[in-house]
Amino acid sequence: MCLKTTLNSKLFLLFFLLSVTTFFSCEQQHNKPGPSGFADESFADKLSVLMKPVDTAATKKMRPLRDDVRLVYQLDDYQPIWVKANYASNDAAAKLIEELEDMRWDGVDPERYNLTAIKLLKTKLDTTKKNSVNDAIAFDTTLTRSFLAASKFLLLGEIQPKKVDSLWFHINDSSWNAPRLLVDNKERNPLLADFRSEVPTYELLRQEYKLYYTLASDSSFGNAIYNVNVLEHIDSEMLSSINYIIQSEMPWVAPVANDTMSDEAQLVRAYQSYKAIKPTGKFDSTTLAELKTRPDDYMKKLKANMERVRWMQRSFGDLYIVVDVPLMELFLRRQGVDAMHMRVVVGKKERQTPSLYATMANVVINPPWGVPLTILKNDVLPGLQKSGKQYMTKKGLKAYDHDGNIVNASSINMRNYRRYTYKQAPGDDNSLGYVKFNLPNPWDIYLHDTPHRDDFGKRFRALSSGCIRLQQPQEMALYILSELEKKYYTQGKLDTLIATHKTRWEILKNKIPVHIAYLTAFEDTTGKHIQFVRDVYGRDEKLMAMMK
């Protein structure tokens, strides 16, 4: 008993010293005790002596965490936040401890936020008849520090996106103001949940992470994976293990009566779709390799994708478009429901589609096409060098000088091609098809129709030069113009306009947010579960390595 008491006391003292020295200044000149002696001073009196004030006007750069802790108490006249008048913990402290434990499903170890030490301090405060101000200060400041660190992690992520993805241009427009919130909302202490992403994908990723976390400690699941790894033939024992793995990872899937496909084949096919494998219902080498994968590997992928969602806006609102580049699909969502869902073609690996946020400003019917510099250099110029005017005629391209005069294709060469602009008139062979959706952005990325309709039947659709080709562009144009803009637009009217080959611009009153993202774990078509997606640009490994 004495040993346990001594150990707890030493642990508390060590933690308190670490907690205090993290942000308390050794330069303070308040060396004299108060009127009643140091031990009898109030919480505010002692904390104001221990803490050096923060110069809020000195710089606008991000403050270190220790300064944010000091700022909280400075703004609050050094009053306690997480303890009551008798220095016992309050209800807000108990709630924060619950939330710190729950952050496990955000892919972070709660010990990063001193969870065990906080619980020990809480027990000491709640079981001691007369608490000391030292204990109260240690507990209160530690919870404040943990709250600030955890809230910033949830709102902004832990890694600077550009460190791992040079083509990530989303702007997280969230403003982290947790220090002020703690002070201004003491009647209802802000919750960590107030900082967590409201994007539907995020909560699904958390639930999926929880599933694999549970499976990682499931001995029956571990034995099933072991069997698939060591057994050489697909016999009854292996099939039993495979079924166990599939139904454990996908508990919502159940075979249905089907004359053409067995229950086993249905499960395998569902599993293949879930893991971004070509859904054949057969045991190929790729499927078997996936079945041998341990939960930890999926947890790393889920953690990486939760981090990507944290890099984006906290809420997408009631109307938005999201394009998941690796999934190669688009969702137009209104009031939480998919109003439209379609396949898309995205940039090939050598011309990758960047991740960005922009707003759709207008819809263009019969758009002309101005050739971007990259396509000009990599595609048009080689064509010109090979067959000159014949290439330009075949592609429907014309070159113009700065005065708008047409340039003879035979006079264009490697030395002067940059002097001219190259355009393709509206028409049946126009590279943008019949409809274009402009989202002004520095990278000139937009959504558009295409004459290459066969590409949408392909499973792998990373085939464009960076912009996004739509499977149902006319349907989306009609939905936006008629349902959202309340203009008179029918398929007949659209067909008539297209037949004129004249460009028509429809400026949108309701600008639609468009989120082009790179997520290798994303919602399935039901919106209820996560599906894993092929890492088409090979961006996962670097992010997962940094998140270790």
C-alpha cells in the first residue's frame, strides 16, 4: 500500500513539474509569497504569478501551444476552467476525458494528450478531502493544454499538406479560435466535437477505423488471416477462413437468392468491389493477396484519408459537388442526398488532376477550346512537326496571333509556337464536347463533356490531360439550370442550342462549391459505408509514412 501511494505521489509530482515547466516562465520576478503564505493563495493569485503574460500584439504568426495555454488564462483573469470551487473536477472535465478517449477513432493515440496522467490527477482531486491549489493548477492547465492541442488537430490536421502532396491546393478556411472559445463559453464549455469535420465521409472513415481496430485484436480474425496466408490450396478450411474475413470486414453484406451466382461468389464479388479489385467473383491472385492483409495496414490508410479530410473545409454546406479523383466519380449533393452521381475521367499519371476547391461560376453550351500550354507542347507541337496543316485541319484547330489574325500552320515551328494561341471552334469534334462547367481557378481545371464517350465504360479512367470529363454533362447542365437556377431548360431546348454550334454562356446566380479531392478511402454508392480505392497517383505511402 505504501509503495503504491509513494509511486502515485512521485508520478503526480513528475507530471506536475513537466506540465508547469512546459509553459511557465522561469523569468518571473514574483518570488514573494502572498499575505497568507504561498500555499494559501487562491488559484488565480498563484497562477498569475507562475504564468508570464502573452504579448498578443507582438506578431500574427501562429503561437506555440504553451503560449496558447497562457493566453487562455490571461484572457480569463487566471480563473480555473476544469475544476469547481473546492478544486474537485467539474462536469466539463469529465466530458473532455470522454472525448479524448474517443479520439482513438480519429486515428490518434489519446496518450498524445496525456490521458492517463489526467485521469490520475482527476482521481487525486476527486478523492482528497482538502485539495491543494498545486494539484488544481496541474489538473486544470493540463486539460487546457490537451483541449487546445486536440481541437487544433481535429480542425486543421497535423501535417502541412504541401509536405506530402505538391498538388494539394484545398484551403482549409476554418479559423481555430479555441483559446477564445474556452473563455467566452464557460457556461457551456466547447466540445472537441465542435472542431471535428462535418463532411459525411469523415464519420464513415472513423467508423471504419473503429471496425479494423476491433478486428486487430480479434483472435478469430487473426487466425483466419493466418490460414489464408499459410494454406496452399482453396479447400474447405480456407473457404471457411475467407468467408469469416469477408463477413467480418463487411458485416452489412449478405448474399441473396441468385440462380447465376453462388453465395460464395457473391461475397467475393462484393469484397472485390470494396477493395478496388475488378469484381469477377473469382479468387484471383490480387483478391487472395488482399485477403491476407492485416487490419493495421487498412488502419494506416484510413488514418491518412481522415487527415486529408481535415485539410479541407470543416463543412461543405447543403449544396456542393465532390469529385474523388482516385475513385474517378462525381457526386452532386443537395441537402445531404446525391442528386447526381456519375463516372468521370481524370488526369493521367503524367498529367495529374490536382486537389482543389473552387466554385462553379457558369455553364457554357457549345464551348470553344483554347489549347492549354501543356497540351500545346506535348500534343499539338509534335503533331504540327509531323504533318503541319493536315494535323491542324484534322483537329479543327486554328492558330491566332496577338491581333487575332489566323496564322498559317506551315509557319509554326519549335522556335515560335509560343507566340500564338490555338483554338478549336464549337462543334461535334470539340475536345470539350457540348457543355463546359467553369470553376475559375489558377490551374485552369474545369468539368466538361467529351467526344470520347467510350472511356466511361472503362474501369481505369485516369486518361485526361488534367481536367475532368463527365459521363452525364447534359443531364448535369439541365439539373443546374432548371432545378437550381429555375430557368426554362429542357432537353429539347438544349438540343436546339447545341445544333446551332454557337457559344452560349449561362452565368449562375447560385455558385456551386466544387471539391476535387484525392481520397483513397471514400463512400460507397449507398453513402453508408467506406470503400477502398486504388491509389492511382501513388500518394498514400508518403503520407502514411509521415503520420507514423
